Amino acid sequence: MTELMYTEHPDLFKLSAQVTQHGSDAKGMYLVLNQSLFYPQGGGQPADQGKIIAANACYEVFDVRNVDGEVRHYITCNNTPIHPVDAVTIKIDKERRVLNSKYHTAGHLIAAVVEKENPELKAIKGHQFPREAYVEFGSTVSDADNFMAQINSRVSKCIASKATVRTEELNADDTAIIAQDLPYELPKNKSLRVCHIEGFSPVPCGGTHVNTLEDISSFAIKKCKSKKGKTRIYYEVE
Ligand SMILES: [Zn+2]
């Protein structure tokens, strides 16, 4: 089992680790580590990239996935033999992680702002890949252009407010309370990792976030499509 260190240490970009296993599948060669800083793609957020540096080799990590509970770090093949229990240094691409965290947090914020003011609109999907990011809601709005302008203005104000963004573990009772407002089921009687933007309700999340909303700095809604029972807000950050 790989210990996912980014959950407790989101601002750490370099770490020592050990290779516990290696192999290959349809995506390519991969390494499994005892602990990792790499975020595996999921929840709408892209994987981290970076390097795994061993005594005799440096592996470029181009993708990371959680496959049935095993975190696979996919590496470009450089024909250097890999030894289990090799001590390695992990270095993640900081710029990519920071940008992904901004996109991911902005997705939370759009969902929170829309849901707070429009209880009939529930966020049902998020996609936070740079330049194609959107949040999707499970119903339509009558005037998409006007709606987009309103949400753009409110989200921008929130970003300027410097509100804090925290991840925390909710106990089972508090989890049951937030579950009442979600359009999907949560596991019963379990604690849960949530993202909590100051001023809004916490939401379940395993992703990476900025520390305060002002870290998002530049934000703009690019497009709003509302049809066939759904509304999508496309956005960009820098
Ligand atoms: Zn999140």
C-alpha cells in the first residue's frame, strides 16, 4: 500500500521513498513506491508528473494511476534495470501541481457559488484539465449568458476575498449531515476527507487545493452551455 503523502503535505514537492514493486501494463512500465507525493489521476484532476531518481537512473513519470488500490507511477523506459527496495528520490513537477490545484479548487468554488444561490442546480461532474476545465450541473438555466456573467462576477469576488481552503477529516456524524445535500450517496458510518472553502459547506474530496482563494489569482468563465437538462460552465485560471 502506497502512503499518499500529498494528502497531509500538499506543499511538499520532494521526498525520499523506496521502490516496492515494478511491472508493466497497457499504459507502460510502472513503479510502485512505499510512499508518494504524486497525485494519481482521479476525481476530474489530472495526475502529477515528475521524476523518480535512483542511484543509477532517473525515471520520468508521465502518468500516475490508482489501479485497484495500487498506485502505479508510469515511467519512460530507459533500459536501466529496476530493483525492488531501491531507495529513490521523488521530485514532482511543482508548476504542473500548482496549476492543477488552482483549477481543481476553482471547480469547487464555482460549484459552491452556484449551489448556494441556485438550490435547484446541483454540481454533478467536474473536469479540471487545463484549457478544457468545466463544472456540470444537473439542470438548465433560462438565460445562460446572464447566468455566466453573474457567476463570473461572484466567483471573482470570492477569489479576491482571500478565503481559506482547508482539507480536513469529518467524523461519521458530520459526514451524514453534509450527505443530505449531495446528489450522490456517501459511505455510511465512515469519516471522510473533505475540502472546506471558508464560507461554504464542506464537500467530499481527495484532490489537491490551494491554501487561500487568492492563490488562484487569475480566473475567467469562458463559456456556459445550458441544454438537454444540463448546464456546463467552462473556465480558465492561470
Ligand atoms: Zn478538492
